[in-house]
Amino acid sequence: MTDPKLKLFTLDEVAELCHVPVGTVRYWRSMGKLKVIKPGRCPLVLEEDLLMFLGITQQNGKFVRTQSLTSRR
């Protein structure tokens, strides 16, 4: 049985959340920048992995950016 708190996103959902084309998300995946799991046919991204990719951590119940997105180019 899966953890009810576990949040998973499709590549399309990640693209929508990040305001980028899905091709960009696939590129991040192919470059190893975004961790993806594939429990079946559809690749999925764990919320924890997406937040880490975006440079966001949770401290004392609040989300805090740990690095700027431009510093990773």
C-alpha cells in the first residue's frame, strides 16, 4: 500500500507547475537533473525530488528556497 502523503507528478504536471514545455522537463530528465521514477509506463516525479530540483526545502513547516534557479545553469 502506498503512503497517502506521497505526492507524485506526471511530466506534464511538472511542466505546468514550472511554466515550461514538457520537452524541457524531458530534457532535465535526460540530463539527470530531475529524478524520475517509472513504476509502470508513465514516468513520475516525487514531490520531494521536484522540490529538491527547484532548490526548495521545508524548514519549520515553511518552504524556503535554498538556491536560485539561475545559479544552476
